[in-house]
Amino acid sequence: MRTLGVLLAGSAGVGHQDHQAEMYAPGFAAHPGFGIVGATEDGSGFDRADVDVVSVCVPFERRVEVVTAALRAGKHVLVDKPVALTSAECAEIAAVAAETGLVCLPAYHQRFHPAIRTAREAVAAGRVGLTWNVQADFLVAGGGPVWPYGELLNFAPYATDAVHAITGLPVTAVYALARPAEGPDDLVTLCLTHERGMTSTVVAGRTPPIAGVNGLSLHRYRVSGSHGTLLADATRPGVTVRGEKGTRTAWAGHGTVHRMLTELHAAVTDGRPAELGPTDALAALLLVEAARESIATGRVVRLGDDEQTKARVS
Amino acid sequence: MERDSMSNRPLGILVVGAGAIADLHVAAVAADPRCVLAGFADVNADRARTAAHRNGGVFWTADLAEALARPDVDACIICTPNDTHEDLALRVAEAGKHLLLEKPLATTVEGADAIVEAFARRGLVLAVAHSHRFYDYGRTVHDEIASGAVGRPTLVRLALLGGWIWPDWRAWVIDPARSGGHALHNGVHLLDLVTWWIGSRPVSVYARGQRRTATELDVHDYLEMVVRYDDGAVAICEMSRAHRPTALAHRDVVVQGTGGLLTLAWDGEGALLWDEKGAHTLDPGVAYGFAAQLGAWLDAVTAGDAGTSVSGEEAAMAVALGVAAERSMALGVPVEVQ
Ligand SMILES: NC(=O)c1ccc[n+]([C@@H]2O[C@H](COP(=O)([O-])OP(=O)(O)OC[C@H]3O[C@@H](n4cnc5c(N)ncnc54)[C@H](O)[C@@H]3O)[C@@H](O)[C@H]2O)c1
């Protein structure tokens, strides 16, 4: 396996988050296809010959600048999610990525979860027939709040991206419900209409802590189709171990970040686009913006048919 | 009410409408010593006669007025199609009898209010057969929430998914003029249950419906109804007759609260069967729920204890939610609850 050189750029994120230190750096370090060759806070070093991939977690004010500079320097990019705070910024990144033809992978790593992969493959193989509904829950117990950004921007796109990965059907309208997001209790309900009349209801967000749960308390998808029904529970697979100190689960397989990096490696070395690109990140952000509008107005908001959306996407 | 509690005679129950669901009510009546089956009234005389013969040769008639005039009839259970509930219930109230009425209370908000008012005015006991409140799962979830185990509910999911059960195009259930539409027919079960669980006031409904079994259907075989409550809680209710395979009997419950998470797994009743046709969850049956439901109504009738019976006001709220859901589906927008 060819080893790709990785430059770590920045260590910022939504709220308290530092995905670079917590997820991507350890992920690259553990993956046989990558070697970390350096780190930068100011976005320098993009001209280094030993760098193939830049892992971008710079503050949002500098996302567009740093990602596009890396791409223009001929480097592939892994970019933390959300890629940007606005769809307009994301569209700029998407345009440069398209121009350069390089891999620019937004880190929606949950779609690489084995349960979601299995669901996606089963659906693509026609095992449930033509899909007409998805129900999804993505609930994280505890952890620091990402206010003022909110879980609509932080967690919900993981779930909506997974729904897209499973069904391949873009969202055409959204009705969203949320309670004021000022504490750790921040749940959003997204009622989505997709192409082909498929509907979905996606619940995502953060709840108060639960004893014995570290992270996701519920992460699952139900896919209904003309010929069958599929349940995928992404809090599995796992063995359950119960002991004096409590209950935990474990599994020997690779985690979602590792699997995402495998896709990044394959796309770079095969010279093909990654299965997930800046246009997916753009779709996710347009959905977030439409959902915000729905929460503010109490109305159903359509995507893709207003002038602004067209302008952003083109 | 005094008359019943002072005489030792068990309460005489007239069953109005001797169709599919009547059997479950009759079995519950047979098992409760406080009441006795007084007879059947059904516009279809054959049905009334057959039901009477099968149940020890009790009185039967095709004329409700004749049945209501009998001195041994103290109370009625109405199990007729939804569009007949309003007229029949008002006649029962007029005759001074207590009533256990099948859901939905009525197919319109005005009809529901008229029934509630008629029984309240005469001091008669009206209970509505929101039977899921009496199933063990429904009560367990309610009691956990009521005990404070998960704090205040912020998000509830309830899904009842099954395959096609409607016999053919002649079934009244798929005629919206007769059933009120699927949100009023089966949807009210879920709308009532989640509202009882959450315990606050519903303010709006956004509902989406699909017609998966046949595009020619006049009702939606799949419903996705999202209710918002005045304290910000959200309930997602899915009712389906559209899922495949038809043998699917899938129930899912999630309650996220300010202090914890409750889940009831799809195989939560604990028994699974694999056979040549695949895997099946084993349903413990609904009989115990119908017995508990009858018992709660009899508590109210004989002892004036409204305890767990489902009041007309609560059932009227379920009707208002069902009507809002149907309107939301027709208009494609969220609708305020009347
Ligand atoms: N609680 C539950 O779980 C549950 C389940 C199924 C049905 N239901 C409700 O029970 C009621 C009956 O449903 P079903 O499936 O038994 O229907 P059904 O069609 O099997 O039976 C209805 C009976 O009522 C009779 N009838 C019709 N109009 C009448 C009238 N004006 N006066 C007297 N009799 C009349 C019909 O001849 C028939 O025998 C409906 O309101 C339905 O919503 C409740």
C-alpha cells in the first residue's frame, strides 16, 4: 500500500471540539495507508513535496482560504465537518475542488459505519425494493454543548448524510422542529421529503448524560421499501460484556474514521473522486439552512427551487 | 348510578354492532362478574341473530330503539363503523344509558363535542375504547414517565407497523367518508397514547401520508404524524398498513426525557418464532387489554371511580388531532390543533 503523506492543518472545530487531535490525527497514525509528515496552524507547507493530503480543521473564518489554497497547491484534502458555516462558503470550496479534480472529502464518517454500509448495499441490491420511507435516530448522550452553533449543524448532517448514502435520494423539502438550543439538551426533528416521493423523519442531537452510555445512545435507521423493511442499528455490532463495574460493548472491527480514511486512500491512489465530496457537504448545509428557516417560520421549506439556492449550487 | 350500586343485579350490557371487534368486548363482558350480556343490536339482523345464538341465546334486534327500551339494558358498548358513532351515541345518551364507545369517538370535532356534552349533561359515564392504553406496553411506558424515571419527555416515537389487513375495496374502513380517513381510524390510537404519555397540550400536527399498497386508495395506508406540544415536546407517530412483508408486526417506542431515555425494542415482548415463513414476534394477544378497558369503565359506572377509563374529553382531543392530521396531509402544511 502506498503511504500518503499527511499535513495536519489546524485544530479548531465547532464549540469545544478538536477533531484533529481526537479523531483525524490518531486515525491517520493508525492507518497503514498514511503517514503524518507535519502540522501547521497558519496554513503554510502546502508546497512540500512529501505532502499528499492536508487534514483541515482550521477555524471557520479561514476554512475557504485554507482548503482552496491546499487544493490549488495540488494537495488532496480531508476537511472537518461542517465544511463551512454557510452554504455560500461551501459552494466556493466545491467549485475549486471541481476545478482541480482533486479529492476533497468532508468528514461525514458515520456513513462508513458497517451497519450503514450493509444497509446501503442491501438497498442498492434491491433487497427492500423501491424505498419510500426512512426513519433515523442519532442521539448522543452528554458531552459539551456546541452552542451557539447547535446540533442542527453539528450532528444532524451525520444522519441526513447517512440517509442519503443509503437511499441516494436528495431532499426536496423540510419541516423542522427544535426547542431553544441553549444547553446540552438540543434535539432537532427533521421531516424530509425526498425525490421520488420518499419521506423521512430524522431525529438528531444531544441529550443529557446517561449512566453507562459514552456517546451515541441511539443510532439507527429503518428503511421501508416496496418489497421489504430493513432495520440497521449502528450502536452494533458488539459483544456485550457485563461485570461488576458495569456493562460495555466491544467489537474488533475498524471504526468509522478508519473506514473513511480507507476511502480517502483509495480515491487518491486510484485517481477517482471519493464517494463523498464537497457537493454532499453543500447539500447538507443547504438542508441545515432550510431547516433553520423552517424552525423560524413554522413552515415547510422547499430546497432547490429558489433563486438563491440555484445561485449557490451553480 | 345509584340504582346500579344499590341493586345486586349485574349491569346489563347491550352490544351495538356485532362485527369483528364486538367479539373481544363480549369476551371481556363474560369475564367480569359486575356485568352481564343483555343482547345485541345490529342493523344487519343476521349478524345480530348469529351473535346472540353464539352467546347463549341472548336478546337480539335490528332496531336499536327496541333494545334501548328494555329494562335489563343499563349500558351499551358501541362497535359500529366510525361514521355511525355520533348518531348512535346521542341515542344512547338520550335513553339514559352509560356508554363504552369504540374509537374514534366521532369523525368530526363537532360530533365529538356533541357526544361529550350529551353524556356530561345527563351525568352518564362515557368511556372510549382507546385500547392501547390498557395494553401492558402502553401502561408500562406511561407509568415509567409518570414516576419521573426519564424526567419530562422531550421526544417520543411510537410506530405501529403492519402489513395489509383491509379485505377488499368494499371495506368501509378504506372509505374516508365512513372511517374519517386513516388518521381518525387507526391514527387516533397513537395520537391518544402519546398525548397521555406526554401529559401536556398538543398545539400542532404535521402529517404526511402515503398510498403504497395501491395508488387508487382513498385513504393513506402509511401515516407519519408529528405532534408538537405546548412545552416543546415532539411526538413522532407512525401508523402503517403499507409495510412489507404483510406479516410484519413491528412496534417501536422511544421516549427521550430531560432525565433519561426509555426504549422498547421491537422484540420487547420477548418471544420470537422462526418458521418456514420467516421470523415472527409472538403477540401475547389483546384480550387482557379489552378486559382491563371494560373494567375501568365499570369502575366508573358502578363506583363513580373515573380512574383509568378514557374520558370523552381525552377522546375528543384524539379526534381533534386526527382531524388536524388529515387536514395537514390534504394541505401539505403543519396545522394547529383546534
Ligand atoms: N379498539 C380497537 O383496537 C379496534 C379494533 C378494530 C375496530 N375498532 C373499532 O370498532 C368499530 C367496529 O369495527 P369492526 O372492525 O368491528 O367493524 P365491522 O364492520 O366488522 O362491524 C361493524 C358492525 O356494525 C354494524 N352496523 C353498521 N351500522 C350500524 C348501525 N347504524 N347500527 C347498528 N349496527 C350497525 C354492521 O352491520 C357490522 O355488523 C369501529 O369503530 C372501529 O374503529 C376498534
